[in-house]
Amino acid sequence: MKLDSTLTARAVPPGSMRYYAWLYTPEAQRDFLAALLLLEAELHDSAHAAHEVAHVRLQWWREEIERLIAGKAQHPATQVLQAATQDRPGRFDFQLLHQTLLSAAQELANVTFETDTELNQYLHNGLGALFTLFAERSTDAPSAQLLATASEIGAFIRRAETTRDVRQDFHHGRLYLPLNKLDELNIEYETLQQPQWPDAFVQLLQSRCAEHLSAYRTLKQGLLTTEKQALRPLLVLGDLHAQLLQRLAADFVAHTRQRLELGPVQKLWTAWRAARAAQ
């Protein structure tokens, strides 16, 4: 089963970083990845809808995930996922989608995270869970290590996105930073909504950029050739977000005042290099 072109464009908007990941996905796996990213887009939009509407939509998705598990999916995205089980019964752990739904519910509730451990769980529940499902699809016998790596790549990408969007998220009452780190630096949440951030906060964000990049590079260095091939589109997307973090770290304040995007040439070049390295 295939997604129609309109839904595919919603999942992987042409020219976006997700589009380049999809472009370097083996053709037989493209619809599966697009379905996962369409599900991500649907849950994101649901969580950011008006409060009452959001609750109704997320409840519908809870029920839809159960229908998918039971083989009775109704939404085009979940129908594509369900179709993939026809030749691989019992292969996919669709229970993981409940984790993704939980992350959307946390966004709706503007949940804060006391520690990095709590924040990391949110990151893995979202894109990390979706990428674990893709890793289950990408090879005939995915190892536990491969699945864990896919989840780590998903979490890294969400770290990059929440770092880029930190000022925008503040405006909407969302904070994707551990509160204990802010407490250590005596940074009050109210001050972060001001145009001028404390120097200590900017330095915290820059140091976290460096930590995230270092962890991602270490993750890639530990991959076997076969693992790189299986995770190729995820590595393309990961490398694009690594470029994003590098740009942010160079001038964090300026780049967060206006949402930073990589230029078309940089996206194309970075995606090509990442895909080539994962052959």
C-alpha cells in the first residue's frame, strides 16, 4: 500500500530535511518511512491544536493505534504500516506508537522535565520510537543494538529541533531543558522570556550543543558498515541536524531570534555526503 502524493508531501515537505532523508531511503521502504513521519506530523498538529480539540484528536489516535495493533487501521498512515506486516507478521512492535503518543500528550500539557533523564525519555518516546520501527523495517534481522541506535538518532534530532526552537517554545510555554540545570545557574524561567538572555544561559545552550554533537559523532563511529546501510536515511537526517547545531553554536542568540534553516545547497551537499558515507 502506498501513500498518495498529497500525504507524502505532508510527511516529507519538498526541500525539507525530512525530504532528503526520504529521498535517500530505498524505494521499497519509502512509504513506510513517510507513514511514520506523517504520523509524527499528525500527532504534532494534534498536540498544538486548541486544547479541547487536541484532547479529542489524541484520544482518536489512541484508539487508532489499538486498531492498528488489531489489524484494523483506518488512517492512511497506519494502513501503510499495517500493510507492511502482511509478509512479516509479528515483526513490528506497534506498541511503541503509544510512547510517541505520550510525547505528544506531554507537549499538549507543557510538561517540564526535572532532569536530563526525564528529558531524554521524552525525546526517545517521540521520534526515537518511530525510528525504532523504521529500523525494524530496514533489515531482515535487526539487532537490539541497531534498534537502540535508531532510537538514539531520533532523540538526537529532537534535541537539535528543540534547541533551535527554544525561544519559540518559551513563547508558547514549553521548556525542553532540565530544570535542575537552570537551578544550578540560578536562572529563573521568567527571565528566559525576555529578549535579552543571561550570559550563563547562552553558555549553557552552547555547551549542550557541543555535548549533543560529540555524542552523535561517537554514535556514528561505533556503527558497522551494515548498520550504516540499514540506517542510511536516519543518518542523513541526523547529519543535517548536526549541521544545524553547528550553525546554532556559532551564534546562538542571532540564530534563535529568527528560526534557523539550512540553505538548499547546504542541505543537498550534507545529505549527499551522509548518504555516500552510509553506502
